Amino acid sequence: MKRSLLAIAGIAVLSAGCSLLSPKRPMNVYSRAGAPARTTRVILLPLLDFTGGRPADAKDLELTLRGKWGELYGAKNLVPAAAELAGNGALLELIRTLGNTGAAGPQRQDPQLRALLAPLTAKLGNYNLALAIVSGGKAGFDSGVPVRLHIGCFDTETFAWRWITRTAATKGKVSKWEVDSIGMVSDSFKRIAALEPAAAAAAGDSAAAPGYDQLVAAAAQSAARGSYSAAIGDYQKALELRTDDPEAHMGLADAFMRLDSPLDAEEEYSAAYELISDEDGRGVYLSERIGAALLRQKQYADAKVFFLQAVELAKDRGATGGKDLFNAYHGLAFCLEKDKDLRSAIKNYEKAAQLSDESARTAKILKHIRDLKRKR
């Protein structure tokens, strides 16, 4: 059975409208011309805010950043700095220049900064400083306040910034902090990798980067533990190595759904769907999941198309039961109810009830059917 052209058209329409739901993250990059290509080890400072303190709700963000620094320079080339540096006044002055690229020239004339860096580099090595500063967090993001992330590499030999990136995220209609915060880091390091190609090469030489299978396995383990942010990060890394595996797209989509990011999930389920053959049994599951992601976005007309497609694919394969078919009938019934087509909605709720394998859920559906019949 050929895939529904209407369904595929629906994907294209939704993709065109993504920018309205999830705004693009702005990105500014400053790079000092002629910066020496010294990319051995780096001193990694803890994630801070612009007051020099530790931001709230930033544990996952800091773990993601550390992973990206490790990818860039090699995990064994990161030298963690003591967390007590956060209260140092000279460091606070350095942090402030990170937010103002116009002031990011050589800092040789700052005796406080020299006094801070001299014992630091004497103890840890005369390496670059790796900093990431965030203004705002989950609470602010959820209330609609832009959250800004600044990342920089400070050269302790020349006392100047090698490069600085600045990006921001603002909550859209279907945005999620756990997803957008990872996106800010990912967007930043894509640009940083172009500024530090020698560092990326050194990281590859210093330790074997995890391969595709390792990343997928790690992502699956994280998802099983309920660590969906970590799963998303590993699935995305895996898909940078290979884009043609529907299972990785499906795993990533499932993680996005768990974090209530249906727009991102719909895109990944759709990518997986395009990679399978017309005879692949996963078509039922993927059609139903695309419908479910659209349903969460309240795109009922488009969701109905995919639920219908899942039902038709199941019939074509001779399937008479299972969770995917139950979900398809139930989702279809819900969309029809939203369309005020109660007769058709009742018919599909009845089919879902017949497929339910949980008595409590069956009883709930049957009660809803009785309520709908009274409304007719």
C-alpha cells in the first residue's frame, strides 16, 4: 500500500509553519583575527551567571556543555577549575566582557585579572579558559523571558578572548526548556567547531570518539532510566554520524514526546517514516505517532489524516489488534469528536474499546461513549 500523499503533504505544510511555533535562536559570533591556534588543554570553569554565581535549574545544561567541551578538546584535555573561583571579583570582570564583544580586547592592563590567573595557571597549566555564562533558566524561560547563553575561550597567554558566541532562546507555543537549552548549546558548538578545527582534530587524536552504535546504545539506556535530555543529546550526536537509520529518529522522537516537545517529535517521526519501505511494519506505529504529535499540537485535521493512515496500514497488513491500532482508533475518535462528528467518533471509540487490554481504560472509554450518545 502506497503512503498517503495527503499525509506527506501535511508534513510539508507543518514544516513550513515551524518557525511560528518554535522561533529560531539568534546567534552572534566574535572571533579575534590572528588568534594563535594553540589548542592543547583548557581550564574548564563551572557554568555561571553574570553575577558570578551558580545558576538555578542548570544541572542538565552544565552536563550538556561539559560533553560538548569534551567533544571539542577531548575529555581528558579538560582541566576543571575550582568552583570557588565563582566569587572572585577579577573573574566577574572577565565575565562581563564576555557579554560585550566590543570590550573583549586584550586585558593585559587589568592587575586583578593577572593576579587571579597567575596562581590558577601555575597550578593547572597555562591553558585557555573555557567559560559558559547563562542569564536566566527554566523558570524565566517558561514565563516567556529570553534566556541567553554566552560561551567563550580566553587565551591566558595573550590575555584576550579567542572567540565568543552568544545565543538566546525564547519560549514558543510548543517550546520546552529541556529541548531549547540543549539546542542553544548545540547551535553554539556547531559554530565553535568551525572556529577551532584544530581542537576538534586534537580531540579525535587524544581519544576515540564514541561511534554510532555506542551513542545509540547510550541514548537508549538514558531513555530507559528516564533521562530524556541525555537521550536526546546522544541520539542527536548519533544522527550527525548517520542520518539514514529510522530507529535513531524514532528514539529521538520518543524522547521529545516524553519531554512534551511534540513539534520536534513530529519532525523526527516524519524523518523515520520517510526512511522505511512501504511494506515495513513500523509504518503503522509511525503514522500513529505522527498523529499523536500533531494531536498534542491541537492540529486535529492533520492528526486525523495520520490516524486514518495508521488504521489503513494495519488493515493492509492484516493486523487486528495491538497498542498501535488501539491508539490510532482512539486518536481518530478524539479528532472526529473535535469535528463534532459524534456518530463517527462513537464508532471509533467502540473499536478502541474492543482493542483495549486494560479494564479501567475500557470502562472509561465506554462511559465516554454513553456520554456522547446522550449529546446526539
